[in-house]
Amino acid sequence: MKTIFRIVHSALFVLIFVSFQSLLAQGSLQFNQVLLISTADTVPANKVWKIEALAYNGGAPFASGANNYSHLFSGNRGFEGIARFLINGSPVVLPVTYLTNNYNATSSVNPNFTFPMWLPAGSILTPQTNISYLSVLEFNLVP
């Protein structure tokens, strides 16, 4: 009787252990392709998307200096505005600033938002305001 109990106990332990491990396993990611999303698109089944960057195409130009022409010779110039896209109908709005002077150029996006951003299968990504396209990496979900 003890032997049967041990066999059943051991089998039950192995079954629970294997079942628990399979619940934790989420598979791995395999690179598939690079996408440039310029209109609404849906992440396909068995895929995930990683938003890496956006191509900004808007903003209000500005120049600083003593008069309207001083920015041609010194001082700061650039543009600032917002970039907006939707994820499943919810807006993501990013303030964008591009600043250049005689020495260098810098570009910044809202410091509270950083790429990358991951989207699961079924998510709908829609570029909107001031975005030419979103640069996306597509991965296959491999069990």
C-alpha cells in the first residue's frame, strides 16, 4: 500500500511540476520584419510589435534672437509641436522639440515617454497628428 501511495504521490508531483512550468513558459520571440506603419494597422495573430521610433513631420518653427534675421547667424532655431498616435483607440500624445544652433542639433520627445513600446497580437496602431510613419519591429511568437 505504501508503494502505491509513493508512486501516485510521485506521479502527482511530476504532473503538477510539469503543468506549473508550462504555465510559466511564454515562448520566445523570433525577429520577422521591419515595418513602417503610416495608416491604421493591426498586430497579426501570433506576432508582437515593438515600436522603436516615429518619423515626425510637423511642428511650429521658431527662432530666438534680437530680430527676425538673427537666427540665420546665431542663436537657436527649430520647431516644436506634438506627435499623436492611437493604440486601440486610446491616444498617445508626445510633445516633440527639435533645437539647433551653430554647434549642434538636439531632438527630444516627452521625457516621461520612451521607446520601445510593445504591442500584443490584436492591438490596433493608428498614426495621426504630425507622424509620417511609426518604425516597428515585428516578432513571431515561438512556443
